[in-house]
Amino acid sequence: MSKDKLTLPRRDFMKLGGGAVGLSLVTLNGYASKSFLSDVGTGKANISYNSWEDVYTKQWDWDAITWGSHNNQCLPAACSFRVYSRNGVVWREEQHANSPACSDEYPDFNPMGCQKGCAFHHLLYSEERLRYPMKRVGKRGEGKWKRISWDDALTEVADAILDAHEDVGPEGVHVDAPHNHGGSVGKAGVHRFTHQLGAMIPETNVAIGDDLKGITQVFGKMRMGMTSDNMFDAKVLIFSNTNWSYTNTPMYHFITEARYNGAEVVLVNPDYNPSTIHADIHVPVLAASDSAFWLSVSQVMIEEEIYHRDFILEQTDMPLLVRLDNAKYLSAEEVDGGRSDQLYFYDSGQGIVKAPRAQLKYEGELDQLALEGHWTVALADGSEVEVEPVFTR
């Protein structure tokens, strides 16, 4: 190989067909001969990490250390990384680990970053990364594509949007919610675009399954109010249909630390996933049967009266009154011509009383609030209706 040396700028580096080839050249050696680069570009030559010195000796050789993160909407997202580069090419990423503990009684959140973030630069320069628009030229599924220009791609997309808008109307354009995972800026751009166009976009949390409808409908919020370090206080941790070691890697250490603190881990899951091997109890429910399983658990708790009564009264819809004739909540609109969203409890000392609207917590005597029973209520139109609490049903 010729000894003439060449500093390889980032722009020229990206023109090389093999990202890993360019990475080895500019990161480990910082230069390469023109003739060798020509052979690499035409596919006549190849580079691999054959020598231990390549990685071991040069792995700490940087010319820049910068801050970075990964903007895709993962969990917990936007972890702080130190990015090590040479000649403008990222060679290594590692967690900054700058997240303190909430108090001296809890483990800290470090290192706050998973192996997917640490390995992101491999994807950045991977041959599998799509760097330009591709158009399908064969039948669907054949895998036949051709490269087209950005102008052609944007024109075809714009034409399709305008055609749909003209033929069907604004609802003819639908943006798939999970595909706006471009971080906060990217997501804002997608929503601005759909708003200006009048297009449809489903709620992201619903589309990707983060919005658990049962929790939302019962408790009025999508997630409960806790942080991962609160697991350190738990005696029992129950996980249903989840795999934290893969899907919430930066927070998984809290489960391990909770176990060291005496907590038991129960995993309700149809598969034996990587998180299962660390569980004390694995309940292998059949796929799609978890709802029946948890309803059964609830039934046992009710029958054996091992539930927390005050919690049910204050934090759920269980004491709200329901009409027996149509299975709908009893409302003030029916009782006295008031609001349709004003609901009722039954107080053993007062009869039916209006439930708080801002929250479900009862300001009266909690021990007088009924969870079970059957009563007759007079309505504004002179008729009567039978009611009972949600809990009774």
C-alpha cells in the first residue's frame, strides 16, 4: 500500500459504501492512502478489526468529547451521554451518570442509559441505515427497490397528500402515530403539519399501547403516581405482561435493588422472557387471558374481604350509584334537572349525596359511605328507579 497520507473529512467519509470500513480508517489510524481508499470504494479491498492493537490501543484515542442523547421516544428517553469522536466520526458512547438519588434512603438513577443508546453509533454508520429515499419497483414483499432523489420523493408524497385531500377531504390523510418518534422537535413538526392540513393522527399512547384503558377509566389517569425508585420500598412487586430488562433497561436495576431490600417479584406473563429468570414467582397465563386472571384475583379479594376499603372509596368509581334499568350512572340531570356529569354516592346517614366532581375523595364520614346495597330513588319526572353502587355489581 502506498505511504501517501490523506485526512478524510466527514463528508467524504459518508460517501464510502461501508460505514464500518470508513470508521476503522479514520478512527483508529486517522488517515489512509488514496489508492487504498479507491480500492475500498470500488469493493476491491475490505477492512476488518483483525489486530487486537486496533481496538485495544486506539480505543481511548479521541479528538472530541461532546454531549449527546437519543431523541427517539424510548423509556425513560433523552438519557445523557458522552459522545467520543475522532475526525467527526462517533466511535464510542457512554452514559454520563449524572442523576442523583431522590434521598439518602434510595438508590440513585444512574447510569440512566441502556445498551441500545451505547450502541447507537453502530446504527449511525451501519450499511443497513437508510440514507436516501427508496421506491418499491417490484411487487409488495419482493424486496425490490430503487433509489430516487429527495425532490422526486417529496413530490410523490405531496401529490398523494393533495390527491387524498381533494378526493376525500382532510380525513383522507392519516399519519400513523408511532411514526412521529423523532423526539420532541420531530413530534411537534408532525402535529403542526397535521393541524394545518386538518389530517388525522391517533393519540400516540393509545396507538403504541402505553395508555392502559382500564387504569384510565377506573382511576382517571393513564399512569399511577410513582417513580421507579419507589420500588425500593415494596414488599411485593407484581409485573403483568412486561419485560423490564429489555423494555425499561435503565430502570431495571431498581428491581434488583428492591430484591436485595427483601422484596419478592411476581411476573404474570405468557412467555418465559429475560425478566422471568429473576422473578420469585412466574404465573404463565395464556395469551389474552390476563384480564380474566386479574378479574379472578379481584373476585377472591372481594370474597375474602382482603381489599383496602378506604382506598376503594376514595380512589375508584366503586361507590358511585348505577341505575339497574339501563346500567348507567345516576346523574343530577335525572334527579333534579342539574348537570349530566354530576354523579352520586349513598351515605347511610343522609341518603343519596352528590359525589365530588374534581376528585372522588368523599368529604363526609367515610365509614357511612356505602359500597353495597340497593335503593329506590325518586327522579325529577316523578318516576322512580332502582340503584346500587358499582361495587355491588
